[in-house]
Amino acid sequence: MPAMRVLRSATCLAACTAVTVLLNTAATWGARADLVAKLQGKDGRKVAGSATAVTSADGMATLVTVSIEGDTPGATRPWHVHTGSCAKSGGVVGGARPYTPMVIDAQGRGSAKATVPVLLADTATYYVNVHDAAAAMGVIVACGDLQQR
């Protein structure tokens, strides 16, 4: 009988360990871990830049960074990650609140970061839009499709 108890205990321990590993990694299943975009100016603008999106360390959010150059000094640019692509637009990912507008410096450069409270699914496509101004969200300064690195 003691050998049977040891065997049951070992089996239970193995099963509990497997469940713990599954629960700890389940939050990141189906999420893209490392995406990048090359941003290009729209409507003849000479703006260029880049963006990255990575899963947060806790697996519960996406950390996004964006930077551009060649823009109008002093401008304030709202920006967001959207579903879809630059060619086929979609809605803002995670709502507008996480995205702090980017302020363009005297050299025409700007950068910003956001912690978006969702994971980017590997079954969807995403892009980054830099908008002209809060009062002109339909005017796109730069855009880039996020792609697996």
C-alpha cells in the first residue's frame, strides 16, 4: 500500500505541475510577441519612422513604441495601433486612452510609448497610424503595417 500512495502522490504532483505551466502560459497563447512596422509618410509628406509592439512581461498587455522624423516641428500627433492594414483600415486596438500624443521636436522628430491592455492576436493584422491632429483624425501623416520580426 505505501508504494501505491507514493505513486498516486507522484502522479498528482506531475498533473498539478502541468496545470500550473499551462495556466502560466495560457495568457500568451495565440499572441504575437514581436512585431515591427516601417512608417511611411502619406499624401506626399516626407515623414518616415518605425514602430514596435511586444507582449508585456506579465503577458497581459502589449507595449508599443513609435518614432518618426521629417515632420513639422511643434506639431502634436495622435497615433494608434489599428486592426487591418494601411490599405484596409480598422478600429483602434485597446481604445484611445493608452496612446499619448507624440510631440514633434525642433528637428522634426517625435516618439511615444503606450501600454495597450490587450494582446495582439496572431490571427489578425495590425497597423500603426500617425494622425495629423486631434481635430483632424481622418488625415494620416504616416502609416505602417505591423509584421512579425
